[in-house]
Amino acid sequence: ISHYNTKALYVDGDNKCVIARPKNESNVNITDMNLDYDILLGCDGIRSIVRNAFLSTHRDFEFDLRGSFGYGKSVHVALPEDVEDGTFMIINECLPGWVSFVLPESGQKLNVALGTRLDKECCVELKSSDPKVVADYFREHWHAFDFDCDEVGE
């Protein structure tokens, strides 16, 4: 179950429960929610309540970056018309030899993180400092959904 437009307040790892508060402009009649979980995916930002809960209470917690992106770039794009707001995607071969994690953002935006391993050479077009060259590469190779390639090239 996904809960968007909420703020995580506390993670009770022992009881597998998150206390969350719905975002409400008027701050009237806000009731915190107790959300039970089997698996908790924390996409709650740079000051993550989820990450903090596990790092501060589980000293044996380990995170290993092996096999993650060697070359990578993240771009923020306007939500395309053919993508539903709140959509999360993992796209294999989004560009030749590249993988993409696409996360929803507020304000009708997507965070598109792209990457490939260090043992694969990054094509020269993506290393270019010329935004037009990068944009043209995206126009030719990106087919997952529509976005402004010129903006991505910048």
C-alpha cells in the first residue's frame, strides 16, 4: 500500500509500524495514521525518517553500493501526459546499456535517475558538454515516455 501526501513521523521497527500524518493545508481535523508494514520502502527525502530509524536502532544494518551505477545522472522532468502522477518505475535499457529509476516528485514532476556500471563505457554523446548533443541522443534512444529532451540536455 502506498501513502502519498503524508509525512512519516516515526518508524517503530520492533512492531513494524509507521506513524504518518496526512498533509493538510488547513491543519484541521488531522489524525495521525498507524501503518503496519511487512516491507518498508523509504522514499521520504534527504532527512529520511525511515533511514534514520534503521541506522539508529539497527547497528548491524549494512548497505552495500557494489553493482550500483558507476556513471549516473538524475534529471527532474515535468510529469508526462501518459504517466500517472505518483508512478514509480524501474526501466531496463532505457538508453542502450543503461537502467533508470523513476520516482514521483511533488509539483507534477518526476525524478529520472539514469545509470550504468563502471565496466561499461559511457557513450561520448552523454559525456558531451554540448546540451544539443545530449538532447539529440535522448531523442534517438529514449522511448519509455515523452519528455522535453532539450531540457534534459541542459
